[in-house]
Amino acid sequence: MVLFFTSTAVDPPAMVYMGKDKVENEDLIKYAWPQDVWFHVDKLSSAHVYLRMPPTMTWDSIPQTLLTDCAQLVKANSIEGNKKDNLTIIYTPGSNLKKSGDMAVGQVSFHNDKQVRTPLSLDRRYRLNVVDLQVKRVHIQKRENPIVNRLNKTKVEKDVDHEQERVDRIKKENAEKRAIAAQNKKAEAEVAKARAAEKASRSYDLLFQVEEDPDAPKLTGKAIEEDFM
């Protein structure tokens, strides 16, 4: 079973979800979407919380209020971490999660974890540097019950067919890609047609253009008539 939450820290609201147990976490690791961001308490056992970013959001520009919601939810769902202050929450794109056969159920590592974003100071809860990293950290000073309670009120438990959901997502993405490709092809054809028409127009104008002799005498209107007759 998967637990879904709605964060109203941003508009439109964002979807946040997590596995009900460590067995479900295995499927979430395997089937994470490209736009999913994974959150976990650093160096402690906790729930695996995922943020599904909307299309216009990138993982390194998540609004601070939304980061706060995700971090507070992770802390609240850590048996040991929920009792402690001054915790560090790590987060990374779902695509950076690495799972190998020798790992225990629910355990995960990263494809790229050499560089880690760390808090600059403990005097602020969410003060970060600006280095572009694959695994980032945010500091939590203490549990904030109003945030946790607000999120828990939106909780919905669902039985998810992850494989079917993946198939449906890929079909939708491929259809959108084909539609965009068709639009681009049509636009390119229209541009090519306009250029061809412009080129043909220029060729037609040059065909009937007569170059004047600068040394030839200029004829008056009457002279032109007589010359014509």
C-alpha cells in the first residue's frame, strides 16, 4: 500500500507519497518516476518519502515551503528521528537511487553521491549553499506539528499497480512526444514553404528587371511616345 499526501505549500498543490512499509519501499525505488524526488533522514531509519514534481518544477529549484513539508513528513515518520532535534534530511532525484542484489530490503544507495550539499549554519533551519549536486541536505531544527498535522489530514491509502502505472505513463509520454514532433514538423514545413515562395518571388522579379544604361540619354514623356510609335 502507498500513502499519498497533498502539500498545499505551493499552488497548484503537490503530491507527496511514501510506502507503508519497507517492502513497499522496494517497489517505490524500482518504479520511481523521472520527476520524483526522494527524501530520507540522514543516517537514521525513516520512511522513504517522494515528491512528484509538476512539469514546470526542477529538483534543484523546489520551493522552500515545499521542501519544508517533505522534510517534516520524513522526520515525523522516523521512529528515532521523530524524537530528535537538529536532524539532516537528504534528498535526490529518484533516478539517482541505486539498488543492488546484496542490499537489505528497503536499503538504497546512490549512483552519484560524491558531492553532498550540507547546511551552512545551524542558526537557520533551511539555509543551503548553491552548488549543483546530485544529493542535497536540508537541516530540520525541530518537528513542526502544524505542518505534520496539515499533511496527515490529506492522507489517502491506495493499492497501486506500479507496473501498469508505468506502462500508462510511458504511453502518455510517447503520445505527447509524437504530438510535439508532428507540430514541429508542420511548423518546419510551413517555414520551408514560405522560404520557397519568397525565393520564387525574387527570381520572378529578377527575370523582368531591366538594367539601365547610365550613359543613355533620358527621354521625356513625348520622346518616349515618339520612340514607341
